[in-house]
Amino acid sequence: MCRNITTLRGLEPPASDAEIEAAAVQYVRKVTGVRTLSPSTREPFEAAVRAVVAATAAVLADLPERRSAPTTLPPLRRPEVQARIAARMAEREAHERAHELGLAHAHDDDGRMVTAER
């Protein structure tokens, strides 16, 4: 099993849609080897994620309750992961603002804003 995918069955509160989708993305990344989406991989990748999300939600709903909770806390419930996600969102919003305001800036290989030039 991919080490980044955690057990979602038996969580209290139950696994959220975001947790199920995060696990699905990790699974599809692992089996396809696709790390960064390109125009040619975006639609098949996203379709695969949607299919895995649906299958995961169905199996979690159909299985009986676990006798004990999972031993590992899913990443989206960990404070350090939540902080990293919030920082990434703030970075993305600043980048989008730079585009909206027409500010000159550069991008790294991942498309992130790395410098603001004036």
C-alpha cells in the first residue's frame, strides 16, 4: 500500500469528502506515475480520481463499523498538514492577485511565483 494513504474506515468523525479525495489522488498518482498534470494527462487523471472517490465512498458506506479506530491520524487532520495547506493557499492567492493586478513576476518549474519584479 502507498505509505501516504491512511485508513479512512472507522474514523470519528467519519472521513470527510476532502480526505477521501486526497486518498484517491494519492492512489491515482501512485498507480499512474503522474506527479504533475499536463494538458494531455489532466482529464484522464481527474476522471480516475472521480472513479476512485466514488468507489471509496461506496465501500466505506457498505462495510460494517470497525471494532477499533485506525492507529494513524489521516494527514488532513494533523495540525502541521493543515498549516502547510493554509500556507500553500495563501501563496496561491497572492500569485493570483499578482496576475489580476498585472504585476510582473517569474515562475519556477512548478508554476509558483518566485519573485516579484518592479
